[in-house]
Amino acid sequence: MTENEAIQKIQEELVKAESKHPFWPTDILHQIAIVNEESGEATRAALQYQYEKGELKEVQTELIQTAAMCIRMLKNLDL
């Protein structure tokens, strides 16, 4: 996957997530918890790929979702 393809997939995932879950918490701890949840799912997918014959595509999917939530959190930081 190229960088541009990755960015496109992340943007698509962000739009999908914002449409499906329009509410985003206002406090930073709940925001980072969402990011960490997605990161944990990426870790699980990587472990399953490495040790349980999981699919590399699942790792990719979870990384895209994690990146989308990172961007969502960055968009909503009130600096």
C-alpha cells in the first residue's frame, strides 16, 4: 500500500466512523480510551497474525481504524 492509498483509506474510515458514531466525547480521557481500544485491537490482530495464522488484512484494517481515531481525537482537541 502506498502512502497516498493509506491516507485515503484512513480518511474513508474517519468519514464512516463519524457518520456511524456522530457523538465524540469532550473529555480527553474518554477520547484517548477510544484510541487505545482501537490500538489494542490492532495489537490483537498482529498477535493473531504472528502466532495463530491470522490474516495480515485484519492487521491493516485495525491500523486504519486506529489512525482514523487518532485523527478524530486531534480534530477535537480544544487547544
